[in-house]
Amino acid sequence: MRALLPVLLPLCAALVPVAASAQGFAPPITVADVDASGTRVTINGLPGNWYPASGEGEHPAILMLGGSEGGLTQGSDREARALRERGYNVLYQSYYRTSQDNADFSMVPLETFDMAIDWLKAQPSVDPERIGIVGGSKGAEAALITAARRPEIKAVVAAMPSNAMWAGFSFTMKPGVDYKSSWSLGGEPVAFMPYGAYTPGEPMVTMYANGLAASAGHADALIPVENIAGPVLLICGEDDTLWPSCPMARSLKARAEAEDGPDVEVAAYEDAGHAVFGSPLPQGSDLSRLTYFGGTGEGNNAARKDSMGKMEAFLDAVLSD
């Protein structure tokens, strides 16, 4: 879970076609095999790795979502197993980019998350009153949208979060393609925030900031955080150069307070970027890999260590016995 974007920084990059092409980057499509202690499940035609908690009786459950890297990554799968060792049932579920056939982040069905929650509630080892959701970057966007729609979710951890539902995108430019919304419901696009102006060579965060600056006519694209039933932990890096995760986190907190919504905690880290969340790299590692979207290697790695502790303490306080 901490590695919803483990060590691969760009993995959660929410790139639109022009920006993705300009960056010359596309992460590999990966669908990690389930560990021998777990089971591969299929939800809405997509693979998920299920790691039930050991021991008799019912245990809390976590729906874990990766970012725009898609599929199921090895790092996130390790994190799912680590959470299972803490006493959680964990479903690490894919929702797009499991093959080239679903490689565009466009019209991704929100029903996949509904089905995953319903599946969790039906498992004998799951306490249906203690379900949480964890996501990073685009997975955080999905986690917040889903929690606002499903009152069964009692705890939310959203790392590098968004306060809006954004337009769709692809890692490859396809001229003439209408990418519509990132998300769909009932086969129809949900409301979305258009991207702002992007100048090649500028940090991608400017594209999102420009979009938010022109958001007055797109209030329906803002995530209704006030509808979330349980507390929310938001984790962000102040030097995030992918999208403005800290300003968006503070917007979510302000909206929750103004609308009598859930308790929202923002854990913001000054010297970190989009790599603020994930398993800290061991001593002696090359920390430069953590600087792809802002912050220093040392700052990002320190933030990862601290934010992991915050996440675990938060989940334990809300969901554990």
C-alpha cells in the first residue's frame, strides 16, 4: 500500500497526451503474479491480488489502488502483503492498463471500485463495518471519488491527492481521439476538470494549476469530500512538480470543514515531491530516482518513512480493534 507507487516515481504520473509525449515517458505495463499466500481474483474483468488476514474471525479490510502506472506492480504487491501482516485483509485491485487493450486512462468505470467493495463485504474474513481505501495520485483521485459514493468506507488514505476529477489522457498521442473524462459511470463520462495550458519544458504542475485556475465553470468536477463517511488522511509533497497535490489537499480539507464533512488531516512535506509516499529506500540506495517529480532524494525518502508511519497509525486507529 505504501508503494501504491513504490519506487517507480513516474508510475503515478497523471499525464495527458501532449505532456506525456513531451516527457517521452511511459511506464511498462505490469501485472504482478499473486504471492503463494494470496489468491488471484477477477473483478469487472480485471485482475486483483487478494491477501486475506491470518487468524480466525473477521478483520478490517483495505482496498488498495495504484496510480496511472496501471496494472499490478511488484512493489505495491509487496506492500499489500505487508499490510496483511499487520492484520488487514487486502485487495490490491487493478482498474486499467492491464494490457494494450485498456491502456488509455479514459472512461475508466467507477463500477470496478463498487464491485471491489461489494466483493470485500462478501468475504467471511472481512468485517464489513471496517473497510478502508488507500490510493496514490490517480489512485488517490479514485479513492476519494469512491469514498464519497460509498458510505461503507470508514477510512481514506489519499497520497498526492486531487480535489477534482480530471479529463482523460493517454501515454501515447493519438491524434483526433477524444479522451473525455478519466472516469465513467453507467457508460457515461462523469464531470471532469479540463487541463490548463501546457508549455513543453515547463513542469507539468503548471498544466494542472492552470486548469484549476479556470475551474469556476466546472464546480461539478470537484470531489464532494463532504460525503465521505470516515476520516481522511492526505499526504503530499510541497515541491510536487507533477500536479499541485498540496494545494489540492488543502482545498479538500477546507471544503470538508466548510461543508461539515469528515475530519481531514493533511501531512505535507516541504522537501518532497510526487515521491512523497511509498516504501523508503534502504541506506545506500540511489535516491536520485525519487526526484523525478520534485523534492530532493533525502527529502522524499525521509517523507516516505514518516508518512508510512502516519498511514499505519491512522489506519490502526480507525479500523483496528
